[in-house]
Amino acid sequence: METNLKGKVALVTGASRGLGFAISLALGRAGADVALTDILVEEQEYDKDELEKYSVLAAHFAEDGAVKTLSGAEQVRSMGSKSCAFKMDVTDRDEVEKVMKSVEAELGSVDILVNNAAVMDNLERFDKQKLELWRRDLGVNLTGAFNCCQAVWPGMVRKRWGRIINISSVAALMGASLQPSYGATKAGLIGFTKSLAVEGGRCGINVNAVCPGFIATESVQLYDEMMTERIKKGTALKRLGRPEEIASVVAFLASEASSYITGAAIPVTGGMDLLNL
Ligand SMILES: NC(=O)c1ccc[n+]([C@@H]2O[C@H](COP(=O)([O-])OP(=O)(O)OC[C@H]3O[C@@H](n4cnc5c(N)ncnc54)[C@H](O)[C@@H]3O)[C@@H](O)[C@H]2O)c1
């Protein structure tokens, strides 16, 4: 099976940490040239209040050492692939267009797009949910993927080859307590994936979604221990996943080895979504 991505250009959104970072390294390791993009980039000046208004998690991780967008590109280069990093807010269409042009100039046009950027810090009882956060979540998690897909689609159609991998969630399959907007956006991504797969099929573009269970990224490690233990108990494999266990599935879906898979939503959950009586 051919999982070699040599000669392909990949772009990953939300690559400053967690799954996006691990996915970028996995694609680089498989030989792809990789553009890491994120709303957070090292050496960037932030307005802490503005960032806090945008996302509690973003403000938490904006500190030195937690953001690894530029250093991730450096790591990919050390593997022998080309790599670059850009600040890119997926909700900002102008910035998305601008970054796509810069990536094309540095690496070539994007063959593999991984829509991974998301906000997942809106946890609240439904009666207390705020409309502005519902809109933010739709904007980043769903419209962000729409913006990035539209930016790379014409290039993929021209080449008659493309891979789009949308990072959904187990929350799309099972729902998520206190996270109605998150669950809705992640389920929406599956519908979006299937619809684009139908259209992309005619021009060599495969579009799939990956639905991770609980994966021990920096963000999930902020959960309290009791909650983590409950999650482990409800998971068939009795542990959280590792970021590399999602990244390897994404690398497979980006490769020729998955050439007959499109429109799929693949659970990578350790069996968290199974009936566990
Ligand atoms: N970790 C898990 O257990 C888990 C489970 C299911 C699904 N997921 C999904 O996997 C993906 C990554 O999860 P993670 O745990 O690494 O999350 P994370 O919060 O650590 O990472 C999300 C990344 O997206 C970036 N981001 C946020 N808003 C952005 C914007 N507007 N534009 C560009 N980048 C933006 C953040 O800066 C961050 O780097 C997300 O789509 C998440 O919903 C994660």
C-alpha cells in the first residue's frame, strides 16, 4: 500500500498544538511538504483581552512555549520535507486567500487539506448558552472549513487530484453533554464531507471525515482527573487516544492507500462510541 506522500503539498489548520501539530508531523514524515497554519503563531503580539473574548483556551495557550506553529515547520524541515508556517484565522476569508497564495508560492498548490481548527471551550447548560458563542462555534468549526475548502478546490479540480480531511468528533456521533454548538458543528462537518465527496468524486477529490474520541492533547489534559477517569471507563480500550493515533489515520486518508474511500466518517475512538453495558 502506497502511503508515501512525496511530491504532495499539505495544509493543516489549527496546527499550533494538539492534533493539528501531530498531523502536520505525520504528513511531513510521510514525505509531504507541509504548511502549518493557526490563529496562534510564536513571536506574535496578542491583545490578551481580545483573545480571552475570542476563546478561553486560545488565551490560555497563547503563552510562550505552548504555541508550536513555527517550530512545527522547523521539525518537518528536519525530516527532509519543505515546510512553512502562517498565521491564518479560518474565519477570515481574505486571510485564508492570502495564505493560500503564499503557500502556493513557497510549496506549490495545496493537494491535501486538513480542516482541524476548532474551538471547543463553550461548555454550558443549554438554557445558559450564549448566541454569540453559538455563532462563534459555527463560524470557526463549520464556516472555517467551508472557507478553506473553497480556497483549495479550484487547484484540486485543475490537477484532478485532491484530498480533504475534516476533523469531526465522536460528539457528532453521540452528542456531547453541555456542548450543543460543538456537537452541531461536528455533525455538520460530516454532512459537509459527504456532500463535497459527491461533487469531488468527478474530479479526483476524495473528501473524508475523522471522528476522534477522547485524545490526550494539551487541551484535553486540562480536564479534571475524575472526568478523564469516567471517559476511560466508558471507552472499550480503557484509555485516552494519543494524537499520533489520529495523525496516522489522517496520513492514510491523504495517501493513495485510501484511493477508494470517500464520503466516509471514520470513528477513531478506542470504542468509546460502542454500547458499553
Ligand atoms: N482532543 C480530542 O479529544 C478531540 C476529540 C474529538 C475531536 N477533536 C477535534 O480535533 C481537533 C483538534 O483538537 P485538539 O484537542 O488538538 O484541540 P485544540 O484546542 O488543542 O486545538 C485547536 C487548534 O485550533 C486553533 N484555532 C482555534 N480557532 C482558530 C481559528 N479561528 N483559526 C485558525 N485556528 C484556530 C487553536 O489555536 C488550536 O491550535 C479539533 O477539530 C477538535 O474538535 C478533538
